[in-house]
Amino acid sequence: MPKWILYTLLPLSFAGYILIGYFIERSNFLQLITVYSSLFLISYIIGKNHFRYNFNILLLSGLIFRFCLIFSIPVLSDDFYRFVWDGRVQQLGFNPFDYSPRQLLELNADPFLQQLFPYLNSPDYYSVYPQLCQTFFKLASLVGGLNLKLNLIVLKSMIFLAELGTVYLIHKLILLRKKSPSLTLIYLLNPLVIIELTGNIHFEAFMIFFFLLAAWLIQKKRSFSSAAALSLAIQAKLLPLMAIPLLIGELGFRKSAWYSIICLSMTALLSLGLLNTPERFLHFSESIRLYYGKFEFNGGLYLLLRSAGWWMLGYNPVAVLSKVMLLMALAGMIYIYFKKLNLLSGLFWILVIYLSFSAIVHPWYLTPLIAFSSFVRFRFVLAWSALIPLSYITYSSMPYRENYWVTEIEYLLVFGFLVWEFRTLYSGPQLKAKPSI
């Protein structure tokens, strides 16, 4: 493929990100999915022909695509209102785990909070964001003040810097494994990553960065620094807690025990910044429990089991079903732990299991899997990342209503791609040298 095609595709991608970031509403599903699909098609063409292009041009393009979204107001997610709310609450001297937004408005008539309140998607729940996120929220509030857009620019700038670090670490870890540097493009040019992290302000960006940093520092035999980095990853999102048992395969039992003690102690100490009373910790855990026990969105296997529950019981068994799904996920994770995989591929498969059994799978939940895809042989997650934007059809009507046919099509295609990959990698002559997952 001649280079002039690349110089046509990259500006088209830039235009696509501008359209999604600044002009397309979430409710206009047809426009959204058309541009989103076009961006995936372009990234696929570039990825298949990367060897013909200058890697530095592709690297710069991936960063420009992210940078151009810094000044947009997210339209695909309204979570950012809660980020700004929590930051303002801290600036006013309140703890975000003391009151739900509705309770706080009864105590404080701050005009900016009153402006934000109608846009909050969970006004009756306490905050669910850990210490590191809360620190960033407060910093954005200190800089942005009462200007919503300036708050968002500060938050997006932080995520953009985390993304720079992530791309650098993926590249270094790939080189450390003596793999092709082009594997960096899996994350660098993935439209879901670009749109959902820098574009829509999701703090998986920091979880990914600090987890990769922890993996990098382990390779450099700097266990204490690695434990600190893993602690920060947990403080961004709680999911990296599931990676701790993987340390046994990476470091051995004795070293992993000390590593875990250091990591969990740092996590606990950092948490004391805001979760410093039993009541505040109870509020935090209560919101997490309600989130996983009440809400549902784009859960494929969950949808099948829920439909069976409706048929047998005559009502939606989400409260019980979520616990059953959790136990099933734990069983799968224990299997992965016994496989003794390395930290990156191990967490990849643990997250695959976790999301497969989850009742809630928002598009940005896949971004860590895309990052870790560079270190495994399977590529079904890339197909999943291209299909999961279909879930935005939920917001094309009022009131919001999930299209279960679209959800099942998404998961059937992803599962089919996964089965095909397993058959390809584990059959025929390759059985003589069975690849590791």
C-alpha cells in the first residue's frame, strides 16, 4: 500500500475524532456508529500495513488524536459531572464520602453544586472513587474553580499525560520481551482507547499506567517501587487487587508475600486520607455494593441468565444473579491463578473472566484489556473493542432502553472470534508447541 494512502487516512481519522468529540451527540446513534466504525476500519488498515510506514509518524498521530479531544466536553458519558462535583465538595471542605449529593445540597447552597446537581447520574449514592481519583478531582477544582470546562481540561490533561506514560511503557515492555515495536500500535491507535479515556475522561488511564509501571519495575528488580506503583493503580481503580495472587508466579511465594504486604499497607495508608472513619468506609463500600447489585448494562452472559431468571421466577433476579455471577467469575480467576502466568498476561485473562461475568460492561471497561493485548497472542479483544460501541444504541431513545438483540449479537461475535482463535492457535501442527495464553 503506497504511503500517500496513509497521508490520506490519518487526516480522515483526525476529522473523525473531531466529529465525535465536538459535533456528534450520544443520542444520534447512526452518526456515532458510522464515524466510530470508520475510525476502526482506518486503524485496522494502518495496523495491517504498519511495516510500510514510519513508526514515528504513527506515534505522533496517536498522540495528536488524543490531544485534539482535550478541549471537548464529553458527550458519550456523564460521569465527569460527578468528578467535578467531588472536587468542588472537597474544595468546600467536605469529605465526598460523608454525604450523597442530595444530602449535601440540603446543607450547602453552593451555586456551582446546584448547577452540577441536575446532571448527576447517581445523586443518591455516595462517591465510589478511590483516593487517587479524588486527589485529581480536587486538583482540577483548585485550578478550574467555578468554570466547568476548565475543570474538564485539567482532568483531560492529566489523563493525556498518563496516556503518554502508558504508550512509553508498552513500548519498553515490548522491547524487553524482544517483540516487534509495532505491537505498541494495538493500544496507540485503538479508537475506543482514544475516545473513552482522553475524550470521555475515564480513570482507567491511570490504572493502566501505574499497573504497567509496576510490571516494568518488577522486571527491573525494584520490588518496593513496583509495590508502590501497584498501590497507586489500585487507588485509581480497585480492579488491580485481583492481580496480587499473580505475584506468586512472578516472584515466588516469599517475595510475593512481602510485596503484597507493602502494596496493601500503602493502599490502606493512602485510603486514610478520606476513608478515615468506619462510617466513611461503610458509605464507600455501600455504594460499590449497590453499583454491582442493582445496575446492569451490556452484560452478555448476565443477560442470558437474567432472561432465564425472568422465565423461571417471573421477575428480574439482578440482586441474586450478580452474586452468582461473582462466584462463577471467582472460580475462573482461581483457575488462572493456578496457571501461574506473568503479571500482564495473567491480569489480561482475569479481566476477561471478570467482564464476561459482569452485569455492567461499559465501553471504557475494555481499555485495560486493549493495553494488555500487546503481551498476549490473542486478538479477540480488538474485535470486542470494535463491537462494544454498538451498546451506545441504548441512548438513542428516551427513556434509555438497552437493545438486547444488539447486546447478544456483540457477544456472539466476540465469542465466535475467541473460539476461532483458540482453534487456530491450539490445533494442527501447532499442537507440538502449544502456545501459552
